[in-house]
Amino acid sequence: VQLQASGGGLVQAGGSLRLSCAGPLNIFATKGWYRQAPGKQREMVAHLTTSGSTSYADSVKGRFTISRDSAENTVALQMNSLKPEDTAVYYCYGQLAAEFGGYEYWGQGTQVTVSS
């Protein structure tokens, strides 16, 4: 299973970026995004379940929006009002339902850099 993340880049503080994750996302019970900044642990940014429920890290609530495009089989992360502390490598992931082992699959990271 391959997940392909795209959309990272360099943006000034206050700007926006849209990340996209492509792959066989319909097989996953949960899909979303994590990020890892230099010297820090990987943290959950946002995720979306099959039922449509969403969850966000407190640090991004109100600024980031996760969404699913079933037709394109992609999951997007719209990031607005970006801050320098949002600078990190962003990874998309998918997790199978528990009855299928709960395995996780990760895409390659995409770098997001927010300049002050």
C-alpha cells in the first residue's frame, strides 16, 4: 500500500498551503496527517474516520481543515493562518480497522516551512 503526500512548500506566516494524500484511502478506518519538527516527536495534526468524524491537535484547531475527496481517493489538509511553529515534515497515514489488524501505513513526508 502506497500513500503519496504532496503540496508542501515555503510560505510566509499568515499564508496558506494545501496538502494532499493520494492512495487507496478507502481501505482505512482512519486517515490523516502527522507532523514532525526538528528535534521534536511526531505529533498528530488531524485525522478523519470512515464515519466522517474529525479530530485536530489543539494547536491547529480553527486554522487547519481535513477533508476527503472520495472520487479522487485523496485526503487534503487545508492549512490557513500558518505560523512559524507549523514548520515540520508532514506525513499522511492510514490505519486499518482493528478487525484487520489495525496496521498503519505511512506516506513519505512533505516539508512545510513557514517563515516569519
